Amino acid sequence: MTQTAVMTIFFVLGVFPKGLTAVIQTQQSVMAAVGEDVHLSCQLMQSRDVVQVTWQKLSPEGKKKNLGSYNKYFGQTVNPGFQGKVEFKDAGLQNCSIVIRKVMEQDEGCYLCLFNTYPDGSLTGTTCLQLYGLTAVIQTQQTVMAAVGEDVHLSCQLMQSRDVPQVTWQKLSPEGKKKNLGSYNKYFGQTVNAGFQGKVEFKDAGLQNCSIVIRKVMEQDEGCYLCLFNTYPDGSLTGTTCLQLYGLTAVIQTQQTVMAAVGEDVHLSCQLMQSRDVHQVTWQKLSPEGENENLGSCNKYFGQTVNAGFQGKVEFEDAGLQNCSIVIRKVMEQDEGCYLCLFNTYPDGSLTGRTCLQLYELHEPILQIRESNSTEETVVSCSATGRPAPTVTLNVPQQDLYFSHNSTVSVTNTNATVTVTTTAVLSGFHGNDTQVGCAARLLSVPEIQVFKTIPAVKQSSADGEKHFQNHRFIDRLSLYDSDICFSFFRF
């Protein structure tokens, strides 16, 4: 029986580890200038029965828009709204690519290619488009610092001559939603929208230079603001400036961001740094829709209370009126987000602190070693899954060995984790045992490392070399099923 036949048997028996990481090859990031045509490609690296390939655009809110698809039976289709903007370049079931014509700011973001296979289901690749060259078109302040109660001036200037019918100012909410504050129109002049009159005023209401004033800023005014120059024929050009308040931040001391692993207990604390008459402290969870859920409160007269629906999940640790902290037990994905601590004081009213919980997970990487056509080369591949996307690095301690032809592929899984696979060719063997390693890193989490040893060549003859090749092949398979490997030796 040939080695090829043996490998086929092992694959059918499931000895090779399953995984989607190396299945799709795509670009992680594509850089382009405004107005260029951009080529995005996805290639299925293993033979599968593909029924349809679909391209999607991922919105900042996490929603997906179908751009078009290539079907096994009906061919290619570009969806309404994208015809003339998106075209298929290579419309195949194994290799599918699109072209986005004359990219603008609104085209920036991440795109998904979904290979709908049978019986494995959907396999997804992700590639992100990042534009350069647009930033110099609009000049604005990146960050504006102000004290609570001050009037704040935000400005935007279009640095190139364009035909601008209208300039619109928007407030970006923490959930990514946009509220229109007002606009200046070429024909109708300036308008401040209902709900912002008396709060927002135009200072320089021009089509090339447009600025607003926000009167007596409060905590709810903190955040990022967009100025949109609606130009013809280029479409909308956007500048962003963020308002950050100081003065209130010193009143309440809290963690800005808390990192935690899935399943851990998380401690969130808020401390009032000035002496105030506090009647009650309330903890809230900020929902993606902007509504707040009350988790519990500590009252001056009635003590602490955890609201129904959160009992057993949320507990008070320090239930005081100046220093109040809670513990969230065994955090899961749905617990991720921002939390508010509200100190209800007299006569100042409510003072609010905000802390955001970000979850991570990092699984042990899987290191694989495959034969190549050369005895002095080996293909090394390492996959690691985490949230957010981990960094995967291959390493070899011997100085005379080196990696080449490096490639990295990322796949976003259905549970929001990302699997990153790095593959490279290890060259420079001289007949000695060789140890290769893989490290997976994620944020400030301690890295996870795994190692494998490629055994030395023990015979120099042609037969010995062939024996060594089989020995190395079986040595790796023994990691998965020693009984099958023993049967192979007997055979």
C-alpha cells in the first residue's frame, strides 16, 4: 500500500484534526485611495461541494448587507442597490472575487465571503477595506477638551474645492447610531433639528467651513460628532471630532475598561471622590439600544437591593454611599458592554460614572507539521482561536533555520471568535532534531505557547530517507491516534 493510500484512509477515519482556519484564503486588510477600484478575493483552499458564494458588507452596527452571490445553478447576481458599484471579477465556486468601483468613505469597513457548502454549512472569510487620502480632505479637531458647563466650539473645513449642496452635523451614540443635530443647506440656509434648539447653534454656517457651538455641555454631550459635506458628484465626505469632558471625571473614580475571561467573576467599582449628600447609588447596564437596565441600588435608608432578573448574577461587594462596587458572577457574552453607577446626590442631582466590560477568550493553539517535496523543507502551520482576534507567531530556536513564504488567514466563527492561522515553510535542515514553536497572544493576556519536534534524519541512503519520511509522517499521526499508527507499522 502506498503512503498516499494510507493518508487517504487516515483522512476518512478522522485522524486529521478538523478546522476551518486554513480553508479560506483572503486578504486580511486592503488599503486603497478614495476613488480607486478595489479588488477583494476569497479562495476555498480545500475541495468542497459549494452550492453558492455570497459577498456581504458588515456595517458598524454588526448588521450584514448582501452585495451579491454566485450560485451553482443560476450564476452570478448583484443585488439591487449595488449594481454598477459591485461587479464579480472571478465568479467561481472555489475562487470568487469582486471589484468595488470608485470606493468612497461609506465603502470602508469589513466584507465577508460566505461559501455555502454541503454538508459542512457556511464557511466564512473576512477582509477589511481601509481608505487613505480622505483624511486630508477635511480639517477638524480630533479631540476637544472642555469642562462641564462650558460652551464648546466644533469646526470642520473642506480643504478642497467641491460642489457642496449641504453640510450636516451628527452626534454619534455609543452604540454607533447617528442623531442629526442640524444642517446648512445651499438654498435654504441653516436649520437646527427639534430637540437640539437652544443647545446647538451654528457659528460659521458655510458650505466650505462649517462650525457649531454646543451650549453648556453636560456629561450626555460627551462623545464624537460628525460633519458630513454632501458633495456632488463625490457623495458624502465626513470629518470626526470627539468631545471629552474633564471636571466631572474627577468627581467619580472608576475603571474605564475591565478585561475579563468568559466564566470569570468581575468586580466593578465606583468611588465618589468628593463629600456629597448621597441618598442612593444605582448600578445600570447600558443596552445596545441605549436603554438602561437597573441592576440594583444601595439606599441611604433601606440598604441594598438587587433587582429581579439579576439576583444570583449580581451582588454588592462594597455597598456604601461614597464607595459602591458590585460583582458580576461568571460573565458570559451577553454581560459584555458598559455599566453606569449613578450617585443620586442632593442638591447636585445625579452624578454618573461609567465602566465598560470587555470579554476575551484565548484557546490553546494547534501546531501542525506537513511534509514538503524537499527533505530540507517542512510546512509548518499554527491555528489559534480567540476573541478578539489573536496574534499567531511561529518560531524556531536554531539560528541556521528560517521561515519563509509566510501567510496568515483569519476566519470569523459563528460565536464571534476569530480563528487565525499562520503558515510558513521552514528551511535549512541539516539532519538534526528541530524544535518549532507557536505562540498565541491576545491583548494583555499571557501568551500560550506550544512546541513540536521534527526528528533528525538517521539514514542517508534513498531507502533510509524514505523510511525517515514515513517515520516523521507517522510520528505526527501518533499525536492523534497511536493505535492506528501501530497498525500502520505492522502493515
